Amino acid sequence: MKDLNFLLELAKSAAFEGGKEILKFYQSSEILMPISKKDEARAYEIYIKPDKSPVTQADLASNDKIFEILSKSGLPICSEEKILDENASEFWLIDPLDGTNDFISGIGEFCVCIALIQNYRPILGVIYVPISNEIYFAAKDLGTHYEKLENFSPIQDNIVSFSKQNLANKTQKRIAISRYGKNQIPLLLSQKLNLEPLRLSSAIKFCKIAEGTAEIYARFSPSSIWDNAAGEVIASEAGAVIIDLKTQNPPLYQTSNLKSNEFVVISKEFLDKKDEILAFIKKQI
């Protein structure tokens, strides 16, 4: 495997450029229209994939740009928009536009997710939020970092590290909940642990765990491996743990099974409550 720092910089560059492609299509004033009805005012087209989820020209443009850059590594690439046929043990796993529904409806909570998988586990993760020009990145044993970008160029003075000992101080504890999630378990968990619900979309929820804005993120709605791999590295390198609720182990990421099981992410600060959290969830499922 190539140097991890080199691959991390390559992934960051790919995320920046993918985000730039997305912003070419994004208009915050756009109103979500029925998918079956063509909106002549929209600056892009929407297509429906076989799984009934939407994909836009922005997804595809970001995907192409990310492929172009990551291909320099010589490693296979698996994307939401271009599935990798082989069951590789080492590959890039990307979601070129996580939160397509938010993008379509003019909500800025979408992001670019890039992870590097080795032996079915993520060892590198990058999440870039184009609207706020913020990037979260992490690699195994290198910690989690945050950067506020200016003109898509890294500003070294703006790098903030979320080490396993250096999490945000706050009085109000929160649980990250999917903006569109209908499962009631996260709300019940928030009541049990006296946590304020923080409703968000996309993999940004993992970033909130890493920076200490939220303590728990429990996912019970369907998701795919590219939705979670980058976020897992970012959260875990900041001291959090992610637990597959079916296996009670860390999730596996392999192209032979693209769907993720239900899972929970617990911040470093709440690790002493892990058994209590898992027992409560088990009773609810």
C-alpha cells in the first residue's frame, strides 16, 4: 500500500474537486418538485435509480472528477454510482454526493464521502461539506482533523485536531438523529439519557460525533457501506466507537454486501454508558 499520508492528501483533493462540481449545479433557492415532473427552472436533471433513490447530474459530475483523481493511486474504486464488481480487499469507497435529497431540496446538509478500505475495514476517511467549505479527515492512528477551506485551498493555520483527549466542551449533550428518520428508538434513547435531539442529514452526523457536538448517532433506517465508511474513521479516530447492532462488532465493508446493518456510534465521552445504551436498544428492536 502507498504511504497513508499521500493517499489522505489525494482523497482530500478528490473531495475538494468533487465538491466544486456539485456547487456548479447547486442553487439554494431550488424547490423540490415531484420527481416524475420535469422542472424547467431547475439547472440540472434528476434520474431515478433501480432502488428508487434519486441521482442528479451533480452526483455524476462529482463521481467522474473523484474517479479521475483517485485513479492516480492505482487502487480499485467502488462508488454509489459505479459499483466495483470484484470483491477487493483494498479499495476506495466513495459517495460523490451524500444527501442527494437535501441537494435537490436546497438544503445544504450534503457532503462528499471518501474512504479507503483495507481488509474490509476503513483506514482513511474524508468528508467534505461544500456549502460551508469544511473538511473533516482522518486516517488510522493519525487522528481526526478539521479544516476550514478558503478558495478550495488548504489553510494550515485553520487545521483543528480532534484528538482522543481533546473533544469540544459543552453543557448540553446531544444525540444526532436523521432529519428524515421515522424510527422512534433514537428519540426514546434521547429521553432516557437526557440528550437533546440534533436533526441532521448525510454523513455529517459522524462529524458531529468527532467534534464533540453530539454523543450518540444511532442508525435504524436503511443505509449502504459508502454512507458510513468515511464517517466511521473520522469518528473512531476521535475516540468514538461504532457497533454493528447485528454482530455487536465493528461493521465490515465489502463489495459483496453493499448494505449496512443497523448501527450505533458512541462518543468517547459516553463510552462508559455503552453497555447501558446497547441494552436499551436491544429491548427496543
